[in-house]
Amino acid sequence: MRKAVVKEWYGGTCEAVTDYIRRFNMILDENVDAEKAKEIFSLKPKALIVPHAGWVYSGFTANFAYRIAQNTKPSSIAVIGPSHKFAFDGISVTLEDSYETPCGILPVNVQLSKELIENFGVQNLEHVHTEHSTEVQIPFIYHYFGNSVPVIEMVYSNYSPEKLKEIIKFLIANNVLVVISSDLSHYYDIKTANALDYNCLEAVAEQDVNKLKNCEACGKIGIEAMILASVEINLASFVVDYRTSADVSGDEKQVVGYMSAIFI
């Protein structure tokens, strides 16, 4: 089993996870008019980009995308995030048979994970999977999809967006919902952060990887790969939420940026 290692980032208990999501959705319902909500929450994305900080800061933004995605009926859900603890060449997939969450155990699609190893040169480096960028997504997946949809967890370090693009295309072709995990700029003042983050938002909205040159994001490889794949398989992209840590902390001197987006 892939044991949870950062439970405190999303509350630690099932009660806390459920309460977080209840509050996120209450805020959403209060701020999106009914007609617009009907349209937004009827969309069926093939892929998401979501942030991965502690839920108190980035959970609302991530939840927005997951709430839309609950309309889909994927065969599996692949969570792809950058490694923050270990530097290595390539990308790794876990072969653990299940994934721990505060509300229950999620199955891992080991068969499809092995296909990625066989067909795309993906590695199996279990030690790199003690990774928060992927783990903080799993309780959302359990909440919105239950334990009937297995997950695939992939962690990359030094890796080519072109290679990751091919993996994303393969996954989407096999009815796998792709979740790209990334935060945006880190620890700038609010004005600088907004300016930098705008480059990321514009790149995703316009599906233009050239605009990522001035985007600072820890998961920029994943974002670039997602844009490349989306263009090739003719998806449309929409940024659904953007905010910074200052929206919660009030500290505008050192902020982190968060974006969520969907691809349909």
C-alpha cells in the first residue's frame, strides 16, 4: 500500500477532509450563479491542472476542478506531479496495489502502470513516491469517485515534456482522467506573483507553450506536456480558478500562486 505521508496537509482525518470539501462547495455555491453553475458543472473534462499546497491554501482551487470532473466516468485516474524531495532523471510510477486516504483505501491500477513501464520507459522508484504533489490529490479523488475508480500515481523530476505528452495522450485514449499537479510562482510579493502567474494562465488558456517561458511553476513540465497533448488531440482548455496564498493568509509580501484548469 502507498501510505499517506502528509495527512496534515488535508486535515488528517476523514471528518476534516469532508468538512474542507463541504466548505469549499458552500463557497462555490454562494459565488456562482445557478445558471452558470448548471453549465460549468455539466462539463466532462478529459484532464485537469490542479495545485498541490496544503488544502487551507489551495484546496478551494483544486476542488473547483474536481467538482466539475465528477461528471466523468473514467476507467482510472492518473495523478502526475513533480518530485520535491528527490532529483532523478525520468518519471516513476508506483506499483503498490492500493493507496491510503483518511476516508478509505483506493485501488491502484497496477496493470496499466506496468504497461507504462513497458511501453514508455517509465521507471518504478518507490522511494520517490513519498511526494505531496500527488498525495494531496488522492482524498479529492476518493471523495468524488469513491473506491471504484483506480488510480495511477506518477512522479517526475528531470523529464521531457515531449515524452510526457505521449504518456498523457495514451492515458486519455484509454479513458483515463489525467490530473496534472502544479503550483505557480513562489514567495514573491503579490504584484510580482500576479504578473508571473498571468503568463501561466495565458499559456494554458491559449494553449501556447511559448508563453510558458515567463511562467514559474514547480510542475511546468507537466503543464507544458498537457498543453502539447491537448493541441494534438484537439481539446479545449479553460482556467476555472486562480488565487494566491494571500487570499487566506493576508500576507502579500511572500505569496504562492494556485491555478486550476480543465481540458474538454
